[in-house]
Amino acid sequence: MGTEFKLRSELRGHDEDVRGVVVCPLGVVTCSRDKTVKVWAPDEATGSYNLAQTLVGHTDFVVAVLYVPPGANEDYPAGAIVSGSRDKTVRVWDPQTAACVAVLSGHEYQVTALGLLPKADGQAGGLVSASLDKTVRVWRDGKCAATLTGHEGPVLCLLVLPGGEILSGSGDTTVKMWAPGGGPCIHTIKAHTDTVRGMCLVPGLGFATASHDMSVKVWDSTGGVLAELVGHTAIVYCVAAVDAPAAAGGGVLLASGSEDNSVKLWRPNGDCLQTIEHPGCIWALDFAADTGDMLSGCSDAVTRVWAADPARAGAAELADGLAALLAARKAEKEAAAAGGGEGAAGGGGGGGGLPPGLKVEEEHALSQPGAKDGENKFIRNSATGEVAAYSWDSKAFQWEKIGVVVEGPAAGAGGGAGGRAKKFHGGKEWDYVFDVDIAEGLPPRKLAMNEGDNEYLVAGRFIEENELPPYFAEQIVQFIIQNTGGTKKTAASGAGPMDVTGGFCDPFTGGAGAGGGSRPPPQRPGFQAGGAGPMDITGGGADPFTGGGGGASSSKGGSLPAHSLTHVPCHTYLTFDNVPNLEALGRKIREFNGALAAPQQLTEPELAPGGPLEALLAKLPKVAAAATSPASSAAAQPALIAAADVALLRRLLAWPADKLFPALDVARLAALDGGAGGGAELLAAPEVAGGLADAQPTPGTLAGALAAAAASSLAANHQLALRLAANAVAAPGGGARLRSWALAGSSPLLDRLAPLAAGSAANKAVRLSAATYLGNLAAAVGLGHAQDPDLPLQALSACLELLSAVPNPLEEPDTAFRGLVAAGTMLVAGGTDLCQIAKDLDIIDRIHAIMTAARGGGVAEQKLLQAGIDVSAVIARSTGVKVEDK
């Protein structure tokens, strides 16, 4: 390649990460975490693309997109746009009208990738989808025509070869080749040492794969390795290739996108031609075959077009704006990592100077509006001399402060600290670079730092980047102090801990800083601080999860004490035993009854004072008291609910959905009557319980009422259906049959009830009810009462959706706590495979968000913190961490 790719244009319109990019005759199609698909039409006048359509219909992140040309698929002869989402569906869209013409359902978890099967040699074409549920599905006539199973981990990428063979890449580190059209597996390649995340065709050679092991590999069509492309410093999410036109230098080019915020351009032999920095990680790449232009989908919600021919590059202002943004973000990261104080900002003495190329303006420049969304300015504070970065928000019509631009620390004579030779990593020189082994067989990760860096910020950055449990922080900090001598800032340097938002706060304890120095690390009881030397967290000494002894351990290193799980796994059932206002409940039943016609109506004798309805309601307080009595076993209690009561209750359970919630409330308590022959046992009878797996359960049964309540839009129905389900799982005493019924049908019942927690009618009570139901399912798994091997995975997915739906954990601490404990219990049961799926579903981000909100709070917040640590520890059981200085 004789020239470098230059920025040509930016496609702005998505609100969150761009997860998929496809170049096609329509122009460009993108998909995003904002749940939409967008079509961008080419603009001949500007050489860029204009937003033409926004396709709305998915209810969660859209992570994959595909273009089907006209005539390429018999099901969609006029062509189609296809999208796959975390909502478990594949949607097919009419590219002319933007209407959704088909919804393909069948995957159990997130759809991760899509492909188009060709029509060849009598083989019907079709669509192909991959999922976290470890399967690949082939779709024809709007239905699933084949399900390809065999992977031992989530399937994260797909590639359809010209001959119709399907390649699938998985978290099990393999690539499988399936016979044309979706036939059996014909070849398995041990492709990488970590998850296979992306694939593409390489013209004239074969295919390429991208991996979490930070490499890209080029393969021939038989699965032989031709080259390994090494240079990224983080997960490689995507890879694309093109037979470049002459204007782009000709020959085959590959592009790879990574979590290290860069795109690298390669020749297939492994020569790296160019590295293009971005403001965020790169989720998706594609090439325009006619021009050789490359498109990158970034986590900053922008799709960028990079011109292969320098004559087609965009305006200089566009490239300058990106360069300024990158410089500002780099400076902000370095400031956060170094913990530099006021003395380091905006031109203080002895520093390394502001990042080169910045145009620093005075404060009055902010009085003028920006020329375009995302424009950046760098403003010097006239009072403090501090230089801050601002970005123009066109929607809010204001300049928003991004952060503070800081100088780098001055290097001592002779290069490194104390005259030590500097070490090179990630394009920078550092005083220290430590190798960190994340897991057996994976390449080490680097922990880089300079003399004087704040140990807590360095440890926190490393933990966040590598998704480690927060409680590792203390040990990493202790190791840094032992091997570097700790922070060596002096009062004269003026370089104390700095928080861009103002005021230092310890990111792990939540405590405020005192003065300008860094505090000594807190000591855990039992933590043994040793001399300088290697640190071993799981490789020796006590196992931090089981407490078991390791092999021979270094006498120099410290080892973290065993972490005892406090709340996980869960072995306790919770019940909703509160008694409603019986007078109001009876009044509501009579009101609803008056609006019905025979035969649904209760009769006058049934409603009369002292009649069957009042008799049933009068028993509910006694049921609640017996169920919560600590003095004796529920099974030893006399039965309170009789067959006649259940017969009347069934009449109520058959009422229309808008009049159903009083019956659900009664059934909720009747399920707690654990006496021999009592309510729980009577409700478990097949004719009363009904079939949870039935597509349309019989009205007047528990299953029928639960289905009707879930399908309605009433929050009261949702709340009480979830509470009835929770009590059925927790049925005391003689309620074992009712529990068995609820657990045997847990999969279809979860399908109906789990979405209620995130639905439009959800409120705090609904979410708490959902968390309790999931907690009871977790307890059933922990106690061995649930035998369905798929329950942990399905319930975990529901837990994650619930935790995402809680707007503020501090306002709903019980819901967040029960959701965390349920998730942790399911992870214990599911083992390593389920933990890996949980990580792919971004569980670490959700846990950290809850823990961050809970820091520094009271008893409820401390419970949330401990539950978060427990779940993090369970996940980390499949990840060893070992640190040594090199």
C-alpha cells in the first residue's frame, strides 16, 4: 500500500455503540446498541452518506446486520435487510418501506452473527444466525429449517463460504465447518487460544479469524494457517478484507478492529501497514470493494469512512477534530492513571508539556456556538491556568466539558525512575511494566505504570480493563508498593492525587483524600505483607476462593486470604405472606362480579355474608400465620384451605384478565397452606394446576391464570402473578408437589414472566416480585430441588435483564440484592461455561455499576457490595491471576 487511509467522513446518528457495518448497493447499513438499524444513502455532492431510514422494532441491542440482494433469497425476492439482536430475535426488513416483514424466533439467547446461504447445485438458499445459546440456525420460509449443535461455548461469529459451507467461531476457541446448506459438521479447527470473535473471507486465499487472544489469523480453505497477524494489545473484535483497487495500492488488504481503540491495516503475510487510532473500541469493519474505502463502527456511536485514495480524503477540519478528540481523551486517561494534581495541569513548571498540536483558546471562545456536533475546543482557565477540553452538543446547544488536559510527569535524568532504564509498552515509555497472566494458556496482559503514579488508580484501571473482582485491588496495590517503593510525590512537586471532576476520592474505599498525598493501603485481616518480589494471587498460598493451599509459594510475595462467599449460593426460600385488606379484597371481588354475566358470575349465596367467599377470605390470615410460624413444621400444621375453597378459587381464576388480580392474590396465599391435604397440595392437582408448557393453558387453572396475567398490561396482574409463582416454588410443608409442578414448568413460565420486570408496566413492586421469584428458583437450584440442566442459564439471563431494568439500586436495594444473589447462585451451578456466557452478556459492567452506586452507604448498601463481590468471585474461579515483574 503506497498511501495511508485518510478520514473521509463521519456518519453520526446512533445514540450508542455502532455494532455492525455493511457496505451494499443501498449505501451503508449500520446497527447499534441503541436498538436501531440505520440505512445511509450515498451523497454524490459531498462524497459522504446521508441518513435515509431508521428501522425500529428490536427491544434490545442490535449486534449484527446483513444485506440480502434482490434475487439472492427465495423468501425475500426483492431483497432485504436482516438484523440480529440481544432480544433473541432475527428481524427481516423491507429495504424500500423500512417495514419489518418477518421476525424469526427460536434462539434462547442473544443473536450474535448473521449469514446468507447461496442457492447453488440444487441447494436452497436461506439465512443463517448464530447465538450465545451455542447453536447456529438455518432459516427458510420464515421457519427454522436446521439447528446446528456441537460448540461447547457461545457462537460469536459466522462466515458463509462461496460453496455454501458455514464457518462458525465460538467461545470454545474453535472454528467449525458445516456441510453446504446447513449440513453436519465436517471439520473442527482449534483456531485460537481464546474466543474466536470475528471472521471474513480473504479474496484468493481463504478466510481470516479475529480473537480475544489479541491476534488475527489467515487460513487457507482447508483450515491450514497461512499467517498470524500480531500487534493489537487487547481483544480483536472484527476483521475484514478486500482485493484493493489500484488507487488503494492494489493487492489484498485486511483490517482488524480491537478493544485497544485501533484499526490495523495488514497484508495477508502479516506486514502491518497502518494503525488508525479511534476514540473507542472497534466493533465492526467493512470495505467498499469499488473504491477500497474502509468503514469502522466505533463505541463512540460514530461510523467513520476512511478513503483509500488520498485524493478522496475529507476536509482537513474533520481530521483535525478527530486528532484533537483523541489527544484530549489520551490526556484525560493519563491524568486519571497518574493521579496528577493541580500542579500538573495547564502549563505548570517541570512538566512534559501539553499534548502536541492542541490549539488552546481563551474562555470567551465558549460564548460562540460550535459549527457542528462533536466539535472540540481547548480552553485555558484564566484563574488557574488549567486547560480543559470541551465538546459541542448540538442537541443541548451548549459546550460540554469533557475533562482536563494535563502535562506528563517529568522524567529524571537517565530516563527511568531512579536512573532505571525505561520500558516500552503500548507506544509509550514506562518506569515499570509487569506481566499479568489472566488465565492458563493465554498471553500475559501488561500492567504499566510510572514512578509516582497513584497505586489505587493503577490497580483500578487494571481491574476494570481485565474484568477482575474488585477485592483484588488491595493485593495489587500492596505488590506495587513492595516493588516500586510506593508513591514518591513530595510537597514541592505539587503532584498529588487528582480527580477530573474535582476532589480526590479513593475509588475502592470511597473515602475522601486528606491533603495532597496518597494514603497507605488498608490492610485486610490476615494479609501478610512481604518484601519486594513476585506477587501470586492464585498460583500459590491460599486459594482466594476455596481457601485451599496452593503449591510451593514464594516467601517474598503476599497472598490474598480466602474469600468466603457470604450470600452465594442461596439456600433459602422467600415467601410473600402479607395479608391484604380483606374487606377491600372482598369488595373488589363483588365489584368485578357485578360486571360479569353467568356462568362466570358467583351466585348470591356464594357472596352472602358468612358464605363461601367470606369463609375463604377469613382463612387467609391463618394461612399466613401458620406459614411463618417458627415453632413447628408447616407440614405438621392442620390443613386450612379445603377442596370447596379451591373450587371457588378456580371460578375466580377463570375471570377475564382485567379482573384477575384479586384471584391471584388469594391463590398466592393459598399456596402457603402446607398442611396435609391443604391448599398447596390441592392446588398441585393436575386439573387445578394445569400445564405450564401448554401454548394456551386452560382457564380456571393456575397455569391459565398466570398466562393471562402475563399477557395483560396491568401492573397489578404482573406483580401478583410473580408472587404466586414465587410462593409456588417456596411452597412449605406438604407443598412439595406444587413446588415440583412450578419447577418442572419453570422454562415456559420464565419465558412468560421474566420480561415483566423490564416491561412498560414495570414498577418497583413488579421488579421486587420478579427478583424474589428468581431468587427462589436459585434456591431450588442450590438445594438440588430443580433438575432442569438449562434452568441456570435461562434464569441467569432473566437476572441480568432484571438488574438492567433497576434504574437506581439504592432506591431498590432488595431487588438488586436478590437479583445479584440469584445470578451468583446460578453461576455456581452452571460452572465455567455459564460464567463465560455471563461475561459475554456484560455481567461485570452491571455488577460494577451496582457496587459503585453502593459505595460508602449504610447496611443495605454494604449488603449490595458484598453480594457484588460474591458474584465477581464466582466468575473469577475460572480465571487465574498471576503477576511478576519483568
